[in-house]
Amino acid sequence: MQRRALLDAARDLVAEGGVTALTFPALARATGLARSSVYEYFKSRADVIEALVAHEFPAWIGEVRAAMAAESTAERQLAAYVRRQLGLVSEPGHRALLALSGQELDGDARDRIRAAHGWLLDLGIGVLRALGHPEPRLAAALVQGMVDAAAKRISLGADPAEVTETAVSMVLFGGLGSARRHTQAMNAQAGQTRPQPGGSTRRRVTSAS
């Protein structure tokens, strides 16, 4: 029970202040335990980080997998792959994972993070293969790179909904296709144009009375 409380406190400390905020005195204050009691569960900060990674990353990946499984088409599954990860980043309880992923860690914690990223990539590879991409492994790595960049923007204070939908649109339609779809949507709202198949637009023609 106390170990779980320590891990919850460690997650909150990392989410708020990064890995440097994770100290044994801070853990003791956050949990109301004596510092000596903290040492009964963890011998070093590296031990805490390893336990935190082992606890948090499988839950993260399970959330993404479940979101993808709930969708009926591969394209929607790819969108869910992006959207759910960024949704988790927006939740305070999961920000610690972003902070941990950006650190140069040693030992088992580093290996666990690498393995977790590999599991995420496997999800992306599978759906991109289902979509018929000729290089699903490369494409999945690039998609995940976009997700990581979007997650960083959110962590820096950008609007999560805007960043998420832009990232989803970029992944599904590419940079040019995303820009065209945005322009078409804005024009359609203004009543100037209506979207046409293939991404082209056509002006509305009104007949003179």
C-alpha cells in the first residue's frame, strides 16, 4: 500500500517538476512517511524511476490499444492511435511519462522505456500494414515522431484539442492534404466553395433571376 502511494507521489512530482523534482525528501513530504521509510522500498532515485516506468507504461499502451480496437476501420484506428496518446498527455496523471521519455536514463528504466516505445510502434506498424503502406515500420516511426512532437507542444501549453486534431489530420492526409482540407472547411463555412472529390474545390454558381 505504501509502495503504491510512493509511486503515485513520484508520478506527480515528475509530472510537475521533471525528474530532478523526484527526491527522497520530496517523496517523504508528499506521503507523510519518514525518509528512512522511503528507503525501505527504494534504494535510489533510479529504483523509483524503474518502478514508475514498469507501472505506468503498460497502462498507457493498454489505453491506446483499447482505443484502436474500438474503431471499425484501419484509418479510424490510426487516428485513434494518435488521438488517444495525445489525450493521455493532456491528463495530469500521465504527464510523468512524457518527462521520463525525454530523459537520458540508465539501466533497466531506459530499457523498459525503449521496450514500451517498441510496443507502441508495433501498434502503429500493424495498422499501417493493414492500410497497405509499403514501408509500415518506417511510416510508424515517423507517425510516432509526430505524436511525440505534438505531445511536447501540449506540455508547453498549446491548446490540446487544436494540436491533436492538427496531428491527426497531418497523419491521415499529409501536410499538403491537411492544409487543403482546412482551407476547404473554412471556405465551406463561409459559403464560398464546397469540397470536391480528390481535394479540389469549386465555386458555387448562382443564376441570375
